[in-house]
Amino acid sequence: MSAVSSVQGPQITVLTGPVTGISTFYHVVTAPEIVAKGFSLPSIPLDLTQVFLNVVQGVQQYLPTDFSVDGAGFLSWNGAGLEPLLIAGDILVVSYQPSP
């Protein structure tokens, strides 16, 4: 069974698997995030190499070629393959296991 919950703002948690602990959420990219070339995840991933990103109506994006995630949980596309592709209003689907 999955738990469905939501948070304020552009990030909406849509599925958290109680067995796997994987959280998946949709994130609507804003104009300030385009300028900042990234945004803060709702929580820090347990394993920074196990963050998965898709663009809705786009293709799977890959670490570290298309984006990166730092130790503070900031997902960035600065200088990466995703940078020239995103515009405000794009919807991202992000999945990872949050740190406890």
C-alpha cells in the first residue's frame, strides 16, 4: 500500500512506498529556478547517486550527465545536459529514497 501526501508549493509528493522507502513527486519548474538552475529537494537523498529524474513528455535524465544533486539536497542542472532544455512550467518527476 502507498501513502499519498502533499506539501505546500510547487512540490507535490504523490507516492511513497512504505516497503522501499522511495519517494516520487512532481515538481513544476519556476522562473526563479530557471535562473538559479536548480531547486532544493523536499529532503536530502539517502544516496546521492540514486536520484531519478524524468521530464513529463520528455525523456529520462541521468546523473551526472544531465543533472546533479549535492549533499544539501539541491538538484542542479547548471552546466549539465538538462540546462538548455528546461523552461518555466516544465514538470519534473523526481524519485529517491530520503535520508531518515
